[in-house]
Amino acid sequence: MTNLWGSRMEKGLDQEVKEFSTSIPEDFFLYKYDLWGSAAHCKMLEKVGIISEKESKEILRGLRVIFQEIEEGKVDPSPFEDIHSLVEIRLREIAGEKIGGKLHTARSRNDQVVLDERLFLREKIGEVIEKISFLQEALLRKAQENKDVVMPGYTHLQPAQPVLFAHHLLAYFFMFQRDIERLEDTRKRVNVLPLGAGALSGTSLPIDRQYVAELLAFPRVQENSMDAVSDRDFILEFLGGLSILFLHLSRWGEEIVLWSSPAFHFLEIDDAFTTGSSIMPQKKNPDVAELLRGKTGEVLSSWVSLAITLKGLPLTYNRDLQQDKPPLFRATKETLSSLRIAARLTQNIFPDRESMKKALSVGFLTATDLCEYLVGQGVPFRRAHAWVGEMVKKLSASGKHLRDLKKEDWGEYQHLFPENWEEIIDEEKSVRRKISEGSTSPREVEREIKIGEELLAQSRERVSSWRKIEQESWENLMGGSCVL
Ligand code: ARG
């Protein structure tokens, strides 16, 4: 027997329908969470007197045995309809029908599946945040190691103003910080107990949902049983968070692709992180960065896939909801491995100071500095802007640089021509002159690094405190440790 139902049917399930409807290939990964939640449910049934202490002990023992069996690869999941059926049927074999058959009292697979997913996600959010923090750390270290490197900053991919390479890297640090914050916020809505909703309407049996919440370390229970079994918003939010994270990864990947191209040559990627061409012997390709960009589609489509599943679904549980697992699992797996490699790639890029310096002399990067100098001398900004624009037009027509401007060329502003003219338009000095908060000046970048260090420590501390709480709940219920 591999189903949890069937007595009301005249016939067994059609083989093709069985294959079509099974979710075991997609939900087997939830076994740990299914056992964990089942153990809490069992303890609660004991507390409220639905099962005896002896029965509870037998069930808990059975659940632990199943965990061992699965971990050791001794269970063939293929005949089962889903992970919940596998666990219950195996439990009834181990603990006997009389005792094992009591576990599913006051519970439905509808509230069970969503509990499993919440336990899974709660843990994975911690892992994703930790992995993001490794990438952030790589960015922070690169910024620290190259604090004095100046490069052209771009808008429209046209040379705009000089910036510190470290400032550019730290822009990504703060981008990824928002991803962490989004996931932390999502975790609040993941961390809610759905169990006890039953199939959809609750139960007439005297269950204690608060106690289950306490055992599983959920700060609160979901208020409405119909909402509890049909809600997948928390997964959608998570996938939305991963999608934005991947948009960021794809942008970072793109910078590396551009910067490592000989057209820029702003950085060199360590050979171990590049690939060659099967025909062009000279090639050194940034495939890892390209793949970070390329995998974005898969993660974004996981959000779209679930959103389409949810659109227009009537309350409450519908079998469509089974399709929430492939996108959830796929996107989580992709994200964890991509973040890992993104951190390592970031450690293995090395700026080419010379190329950056050369690029600084192209594109009149300090034209705005010249405007700001004139503003300091009392010239209205708009006039300064127009005047410098004229100068640039003349200089670029004759292939010259700002540096080539002489006092005589200053026309109406000759009296303002500064002694330290070279300094004003010096690209390296330009960054040092910035004083606004959050600017690219070395002082501000130093401050960003300090804030970055603090944020890193805070994220890690939060993740480890969550982990401790989750670990304690697991150990209490399942005995022995399970590396979370
Ligand atoms: N495999 C199902 C899923 O993933 C579990 C819930 C089944 N519930 C039901 N009423 N058939 O959604």
C-alpha cells in the first residue's frame, strides 16, 4: 500500500494517473521537515490526551528511525504519492497500525505540506543570507585592498566622472544588503505556523496550536485556517527576493564581463575562473560571470511559474498547489550555488591600475569639476555648464584634453584661471575633492567600509541566532543533531 486513501473507490488508481499526479520526485527533499513537523504534532497529541505517552514515544521513535533510514539512502521513495504518504506509511510499518495510525489525527496533508515548506524556507533563508554575506565580504575585502585605485565612472556607459574602484564595488555591497533585508523581512511571514488548520476548517478535536508553535519555534500561528492551507505568498515573496538578488548578480556579472574584455581591460580574472575557446587559441572567456547573468532567467521564471499557479485559484487547497515545489527547489538550489561561485569569482578578479589610469584620460571626466570650480568663484552653475560644454566641443574637435586649455582659451573667465589648474582637472584629485555624504571620496569610502563591516557582523549574528533556535527545536523533537 502506497496511498493514504482509497477505501471509497471501487478501483485502484490508474497507473498513468498515478505517475502523472505523484509529487514524490519533487517533494522528497522535504523529508526532514515532514518528520520534524510530525514529531511536534505527535507531542501535541500527547499533551492534549489524544494519544498516550507510550504511543507518543513509539511514534517519535519511528520518526527517528525513518530519518536514519532516509539519510542512509535505505528508502526507495518512488512508489509513494508524496513525502507525507511515505512518512506515514513507513511509520505504520514500524510502530504498527494501531499506534502509527494515530499520528494523522487532526491533521491534513493540506496543512502538513505547507508546514514542511515553511520549515524548509525558514532554514534556507538563513543559508541564502549567509551566502550573500560571503559575497559581500569578498566585495568589501577587494575594496579594502584597492582603496586608492581610481577608475572612470559611467552613466549610459559613457565616461562620466572619476570614481574609486572601491566605491564601485561597495555599490554592489549595499545592493546585496537590500537583498538580505528583503529576505529577513520575508522570513517574518514564513515564520508562522499553519498546522492545525486541518484540511481547511480546523478540527473538533482539542488540539493546541500554540504548543506546536512553541515546539517548532514559530513566534505565531496563522489566524485563518482557510488562508493557512491555501497561502503560498511566503514562497512567492521568497522567489521575488531571489529574483531581485539575481538581477543584482547579473549586473555584477555584466560588469566583470565588460571590465575583463580587452576593450576595457580594467581587470584580470584568475585563469582558474575562465575558459578557453575550442577554435580560437587566444581566448580567455569570463564564463562564470556570464553564467551568473545567464541563470537569472531561471530564477525569475520560478517566480513567474508560481505566480501563474496561484492566479485565480479559488480557496482553499487545490492540487495545482503541488506545482509550487519545483520552482521553489530549483531557485533555492540555483541561488545557493551561484552565490558561492560569485563570492569566489569576486575574490579572483584583479584590477589593472594602468588600464584604468589610461581610461581616465578619455572623455573629459573632470568637466564637472571644472564647473564646480567656477561655481566656487561665483559663476551660476548653468552658465558654467554651458561654458565648459563649449570648451569640450572645441577640444574634442581638435582631439585635445582639458589639460591642453591655456589661460588665453578662457575668454570671459580669464580672470578666474586658477594657479592650480592642473589639480582641478586631475582625475585622481577629483575623487579626493568630493565632500558630500555617500560620495566617492576616500574618506566616505572608508566610512562605507566600516558600515559594511558592521552590517556583515550583524547579518551573521542574526543567522546564527536563528540557527540556534531551529537547531534546539530539532534536537528536542528528533533527538540527536542534524546539521542545519
Ligand atoms: N503532494 C501534495 C502537495 O504537494 C500534498 C497535499 C495533498 N493534498 C491533497 N488533498 N491531495 O500539494
